[in-house]
Amino acid sequence: MMPKQTDPFAKSGVTRDYIAAQAPATNALTLLRNVPGVVVASADPTGATDRMSVSIRGMNQNELGYELEGMNPSDVLYYSPTSSGWADTENIGSVTVTPGAPDMMAPTFSAVGGLISETLRDPSHKFGGLLDLTYGGNSMRREFIRLDSGELGQSGVRTFASFSDTQASNWRGPGGLHRWHVDFKASKKWGDGNSISAFMSYNDVQENLYTYPTMAQWNTYGINYNYSKTFTGSNTNYYKFHQYEWKHARASVQMKFKLAEGLHLSVTPYIFDVDGTVQGGSTLNQNKAFLGNESASPLQFPEGSGASQVAQSNDTFRESTFGINSILDWKKGHNDLQFGYWYSYINYAEDPTYALPDAAGNASRWGQDPVLTASGAALKQWDAHVIQQTNTLSLMDTYSLLHDRLKISAGFKEAMVTRTATNLMPGATYATGFTDAQPLPRVAISYQITPRDQVYVNGTTAFREAAAITPSVDMFSSSTGQMTSRHVSGGIKPEYSIAEELGYRHYGKYFNLSLSFFNYNFTNRQITSSSLVEGTTITTSLNGGGQTTRGISGEISLPRWHHFTPYFSGQYLHATTDNNLASGGTYLPTAGKVAVLSPKFSGSIGLSYDDGHVFGNFAFNYVGSEYSTFMNDEKIPSYETANLGIGYRFKDIFFLKRPQFQLNLTNLGNSHYLSGAWGLTTNAHNTLGTDGHTLIKGSAPTYITGGNFTGLSALRRGFE
């Protein structure tokens, strides 16, 4: 839980030993739930789904950067990590989180809140494999198999390939999840510092969604506020109308070459492709429908059907990304000079349509058999095509003094983003776009006081464009023809931060300790929020104006005692909004209010045990209350959760290598709690503006419901 770090900024992570003791169905983000400053809000107790959110130091997952095997694995328009599709848990080598000060050479520009990096294990030198069978609560069933080729002849090439199949029922409400996943990795090393590593993963997941209750619905129904299991012919809350399917393919090739003594080149080309559809329920009126701002009536309903029909919204999107990240590193004497260039090209299309269900409530997906307008066109809310290109140039220089005890670094990154969008909807602006360039300087100083003690200080800058396509295209109501969202000419002003950090580390005989004091100043803070509009999930960016965030985070671990190892982490956070927010022609009095989704206190207590055969781990997490509105008139109550894992490793049995049985128990107290917010609002209750007479109507936030108590048992067997 506390691997040694030496970088001049806060950094934490988990290693393969810790990961191996966790529930096999979990993903990179849930593996970090005990790390200081990280708050994971999950709707699923197994971690097999992306119905979750993660925040670091009060900054949500859309403000983070992500790196997987040298590539950017996330959706670069919505900044959604979809981490359950990165790699299976058995293949993860390590996960590292860098709050606030990401690696300047990483292939990302959106890492205002930090960077989460995942690496895979290397293929084995010997032929063999691993079989992992998992069963448990919520009808969980998972089979995983991996084969290692060993070294292929005398080529030096090693590979592994794995496949997993996961099925589970939703822990509340009807429906469930089905996930297929494939991982592949090949590597070769030669000479002095030369290597090539190729990675590929494919993920196909189908899942019925959970509801996101308002506070009133939560207080009234609790965990029983769910979608309906039966179809009545007119209910839009039928569970089969609320599901999604995503197909992800990711691949990267990491190449490292030694060009000369002290001169190294790293080049990583990668691709990321996703086809997805998200469904929702709505009602269509045959004689009152619009395509953009033009009448679409009468809709082409089946003969004999009524004028009003329940319909399934099919929000289908396609995204293809190509990127290449290169770093030239020159070390000469006391100096280390790095030059980096990253290029990313994104081709994205999204066009939500509607489909009518049959008598049993089954409707076509992926835009098949759409509801047609009177002219024969498919009824849509928007029809968007977005191209985004990103170029970044980075220069970093580090000078070492006093026998490498003192290191001074300074760097500069120029990020250039160009986005163009077209929208084919009648009444919409056809072509929009913007070009933005942001200078991002940074500086860091590290001093090794003793071989066991280190202090560091850094100053960094970061920026992020507004999430989603909402600012780039006009959207219309299909029932009124009115515009529900208008594009922003020239784009929304990007979020920009200036951060300072002071840290101390100690790795000693009696304890390991890491402390970090941090301060952030934001302009145009972008908060991402989601809502359902006529059955379609709409993601928007709320401008939170200026914000100041200060705090301290830390972790401590004690040495192994009778096979037991304690671990503690915690964070104190003070984040406030700096100015009043525009609303309803006036301003809301938000200056000085506590920032949304910023718990004052959060922490974790962990205890692990391992004697070579018996192993186990226990973790207790506390997350303080979090506001879900900028006016601080509604909040998520504080909550506590506890997880336990126990297992036993057997000796080799014939060709079976160290068979292992483990049991993982999640949410031991079966607490019913809200783990995070799905849809944020400016104010939940009616509020007077700063002018003293304009009434700004309240809007209810919606929330993520935390998972129930679940037990998963796993039998793991290696073989040669």
C-alpha cells in the first residue's frame, strides 16, 4: 500500500501484492479507494462496472488524466476513464496516483486534479498460465484464464493473452451485467536499454443501469427506488429501456531506444476505438414532434397504434482516437534534459434516435429501426460530428547537486487544442469550433536530507477544456422544437489552475511516512454534471468560477509485526468558491461557500496479514459530508464502509502452481448510503439573487447509491 516514491511531488500507489488480494472483478479506480485524498463513489459493490465516480482533492474524475501502458485510455472529449475496460485485475502490475502534479510528459492535457497510471505485468519467461474462478453475491460469476508463452525460441519475445467472462445481477432493481474482456501483451528487450512492448485490450460490456435518486426520493424509498421490472405498455421507467453497451478496443506499442551514451528515445503510438449506445425511456406524441426546430409530425407509428407511444431513446456514439507520444531524454553529467511531443486525433459522432418497443417491451438498439418523421428521416435530438486535434510540446530540465541530494527541475508545456463540430439538425448552427493554446510552466525542488528523509516543493499549472460535446452543438427538444442547449461561440473558457505543494517523506526502520501540503487557485472551474432529458443522458459543464482549495494529505505504514502490517491515510480539505455565480439574469450569493464534492475529512485504516500461506486485508473508509449544490443547500451525508479479504495459498500440487482460495467481503455493515453525486445543481431550493428580488428556482441534485454487502469467493490456480 505504500511503495517508495522519490519524485518531487505527492505520489501514492498499490503494487501487485496488494492487487492480488483484492476482489478479482475490481478495476484501477476502486483499487485506489484507500489512498490519501482519493474518494471513490461506486454504485456497484464488485467494482466490475463504470457506474462510479472518483475524485482527488475534491476534483472529480473528469478533471484527472489517465495513462495505461504509455497511452491515454480515456474518452478525451468527456474525460471519462471507463477503467473497468482497461485490463483484468489479474494482469495489473501496479496502479499509481499523482495528485495535482502529473508527469509533464504524460499523454494528457486535462490532468488538473492529477494523474492515474496503470501498468500491466510483464509476460513470464516460462510457459504457463493462470485460471481464476469467482462466484458470489448478486449472482456474480466470473471465469478468467491467461496463457504465457514464455520466451519464443531464442527470439527474446515473450507474450501473454487472457480472456474473462463476467456476469452479475444488479444488487438493487432488475437487470444485470455481462462483460467480455481480452488482454494481450508482448515484449522484447535487447542490447543496452532497448525494448518494445505491445499491448492490446478489447472490452464488451452490457449493463442495465441503476437509478439516480433525488434526496427526496432517497429519503422516501431508499434502496427501493428502482426501475420497473415489468412493462405496462406506457411506463418509461421499464428497466430494459435503461441500459447501455460499450465496445472498447485499445492498443499501444511502447518503444525505447538507446541512441547514444546518455541519449534515449521513447515513442508510443496508440489507438482507442469505442462504439457505444446508452438507452433511456421517453414518450412520443405522433402529432406533436419536432426534428430540430421543424415539425416532424405525423410520426410514422405502426398502423393501429395510439397517438402517444412510449419509446426507447438510443444515444449511439462512435469515437476513434489515434495518438503518438514521444520523449527524447539526454543525460549529461549533472543534467537531465527531456523534450516531449504528443499528438492526438479524435473523430467522434453522436446521433440519439428513438425506437418503439414491441408488446413485451423489447426495442431495437444501436439506432436500428428508428422512429421516422413524416418525411422519412430518423427522429433525433442532435446529429453531431466532432474532430479534435491536440498538439503538445514539453521541455523539462533537471539539475542535480550535492551528490544528487539536491535536484532542481523547471519545465514548460505548450498545449494546443483545435476542435471543429458540425450538426445536421434543422435550425442548428451547422459548423462551430475553437482553437486554444495554453502555456503550462512548472518548477520543482527536491532535497534528500538523509538517505531516509526527503523534502520537496513544487509549483505547477494545468488546464482543461469543458467536457462533453454540449458546448459545441445545439440541442433541441423533440416534443417542443425548442432549443434545450445552445453551443458557445468560440468555446467555453477553459479551466486553469495554479498549484503549490510542499511535501515530506520518511522511509525508515520503524515507520514510513508521507505528508503533502497543497494549495490550488482555479479560474473558470468546470464541474461536470449529468441529467436525463427526454430519455437521453445529457452531460454538461457547469462553470464554478474561481475556487481556492487548500489542505493536507498523508499516509503512514508500520513495519511488519508477526506478519501484520498496519496502514493509515487521511486528508483535510478546505475548498471554497471565490465568487458569485451568474443565474437567472442576476447572481447567486455563492462567494465563500464550500465547493461541491469536497469533503472536509476523508481517511482510511488498513491492516494486512501474510505468512506465506494465510493472507488477509481489512480496510475501513470514512468520507465526510459533501455539498451537491453551489449554494450549499443540500449535501451528501458522511458515511463509513469496511471491506475484508482473507485467503490461503497451498503448496504446489503436481503441475498446479500455488493454488489459492480467497474470500472478499464488501461493505461489511451493509450500510445504505449515498456514495456520490450524479447530477449537480446551483441551488436545490428557491433562492433570492444578489439583487434582492429575483427568485432563482431550485433544482434537485441526483445521487449515486452505494453498493450493498457482497461476498465473492475466488479459486486461483497457476499451471506450467
